[in-house]
Amino acid sequence: KYERTYFMPPECTYDWVKKDHIDTPPIWCSVDLRDGNQALIEPMSLDEKLAFFQMLVEIGFKEIEVGFPAASETEYNFMRALIERNMIPDDVTVQVLTQAREHIIKKTFEAVKGAPHAVIHLYNSTSVAQREQVFKKSKEQIKKIAVDGAILLKELADQTDGNFSFEYSPESFSGTEVDYAVEVCNAVLDVWQPKASNKAIINIPSTVENAMPHVFATQVEYINKHLKYRDAVTLSLHPHNDRGCGVATAELGVLAGADRIEGTLFGNGERTGNVDIITLAMNMYSHGVDPKLEFSNIPKIRKKYETFTRMHVDPRQPYSGDLVFTAFSGSHQDAIAKGMAWREEKKLYKWSVPYLPVDPVDVGRTYDSDVIRINSQSGRGGVNYVLKQNFGISIPEKMREEVGYLVKHVSDEEHKELSPQWVYEIFEEKYVNTQ
Ligand code: KIV
Ligand code: ZN
């Protein structure tokens, strides 16, 4: 139904773009239950987390970071509940976060005992600011924290029954010298000695987004080139959204060589949030690429999300917000109405309706209430569309302008949006009951 509708200039080479990454979705990892949850005013309860996990599974996530079990009783109990209630499908991997500290790593292994497959996600902070101000340690000392953590992870995994993989994040990467971050990641990989049959994940976070997306992509390109064991490593990104560029950062990062994205639904997460996976996935979908996540009923997902997190989705949030498919203005309404009529007349399958980036129906929205809405900015095309769609009334071409002005005038006077019923009543009063 969808294909790319933009035009590339002639003679554009884009040498740095990994062409096979354009049409292949990355591996998605939801961090809603960890990064998303840790940023909530009121963190989710055990039952809410369980229901959220179930929803993520239904959406199709195969990798889900479920928490930081050594950080709180709720997180620990949640991990245990998922395992003891057999809620983790065989094809889903749960991931848990741990700092590189002995007692925390040990508690993390206790929490995941019995999981079918778990990723133990180790992190420590590597930025100049954190090294100097928080830890007061040298580069070598910070690298040693990562390496010691990696050694302990390997030892405990060898001693514990279960199927484990490892992930390492140089936290605060965005403030870290890139060659140093690679040095630390490679030192960790030297400990883990990953194999293509059990890959390690190296996860690059823009912990605090501090650069334009092309800068991050250039960093990813460098890392992709200089990581050791590259065939045995999944290169993952974890974009935050402090400059409002999380989506662009993720997209450019994938084109520069990353294989995997950690993010959240609706971009929940610390401060301005993590990258919004719905936007990323639907951007792919609108280019004809199957993102392998099920977003055919976003309103249903949104309702659950808003209930569990007590957060609110912005009306202009791409693909999900109340107003993102709505046209109030006359020229937009006219173009949409004509585009819809053209589509019907030509029996088109490919989507090409002006002003609508995707068919609202594909994400669970309706034409009746979501697309054409009437206020004082609206025009005759919109008014005709609403009367036809809701009441089967098709106004003759010659009358449309007059009816359009009549309806606009009422909205102007009242300073209000007019419901379809109200539009009908204005029409009825003037044209139906006057005879
Ligand atoms: O944003 C971040 O750096 C993190 C790490 C723990 C991956 O959430
Ligand atoms: Zn994060």
C-alpha cells in the first residue's frame, strides 16, 4: 500500500549509508518497563507492569528490558512474577539492567533464575563529566570498572543454570571521547569473547542528547568500524530526546550501521524521553517496509499506556496524537476530500491522499471523527464531506459555497468547533424545515 513519495536529487551517493539497513527493520528492544518506568511520577505497580509486559508481547517485541531488579523490591518481584507465572513466551528475551558492582550483579542473577533466556545488561558511566565530577577516577580506572563487571557476569553466568547473553552500555556516551568508548567496549568484549551463535550487545546511548543527528551517526559509523568481534556483536542504540531529535538520531544511526534500537512507546523515558518506537516503526511502514511490530490499533495501545503510566499523549504526537490526522482548514479539507474520492473512483490500493502521511484506518483511526473537523477555518469541501459521510447528504456543487459560508459563520460567532450533528442542524434549519 505504501512506497516512498519523496525524490532524491540526481548524483546523490550517500556513501556512508548501509543500503541494506534502509529496508530492514532493526531489532527492537522496549525499555518501557525500565527507562520509561524510572521516569514516571508514580512508577507502575506490579500488576500494571505485568499488564504492560503482556501488551508489549502482543505488539510483537521480542526483546524487553523489564527492569533493574537490584534497584527495588517491585522490580525484583516483577521479574520473579514473570518467571514464576510463565508469562515469558519462548521467543521473547527479557533483559535486566545492572550496575558494575558485585552485590548488584549477584542480586540480578538471583532475580533472573529460571528465565528461559535473559540478557544481563551491564553499564557504567564513561563521560568526562562523570569521570571527573562524580567518580573522580581516571580513564583506566573507569575501564577497569567495566572489565571487572564483565568478568563477574561471565563467571556467574557460567555457574548459573540458564541461557544468558550479555549487553554492555558505556552510559553517558554522548559526553565520552568516541575512541575511548570503543576502547572500553572492546575491553569488555575481550572478556566475553562473543560468538556468532551467542552474540553480545554493545549499546550506545545518547544518554543526554547533545548533538545534531549527523554527529551521532558519524560516531556510530566509527564504532561500527572499530568494534572487535563485529560479526559476533549486535550494535544497539539507545537514543534519548533532549534536543527533540531522538527519532532522527535513531534513523541515521541505523543507516550508519546499527542493528538494534532501544526505545519506548510514545517516547516515555527520562526527561524528554527515550526515542518513540511507534514513530520509528510507522515511519518504516509508511515507506512500505514491514516494521514487524503491530500498530494497527494505536488508540487501544494508547489507552492502556495512559492508564498504566498516568502519562498523556500529546495531541500532535506523530501517528498517535488526537489531531495528527485532522484537517480544519478549507484547502486541506478540500484536497483530502478530493483525494479520497479519487481513491474510491480509481479503486487505488497505493496510498496517495494529500495531507495524510498514512491511511488513518491502518493505525485504528476513523475517517468520520478523526480527519475532517469543522470550525471557522473550514470550507465548503469539508462541510460537504461531513454531511455526506455522516448523513448521506450530498450538497449540489452550486450550493456548496453558500452552505460552507453559513456553517463557517456559526463557528466564527460561537468560537467553537462544530460537531457533525451541529453542522447538520444548521443545514437542516435553513434548507430542510423552511418549506
Ligand atoms: O540512557 C542511558 O544511558 C541508559 C543506560 C543505562 C543504557 O539508560
Ligand atoms: Zn536511557
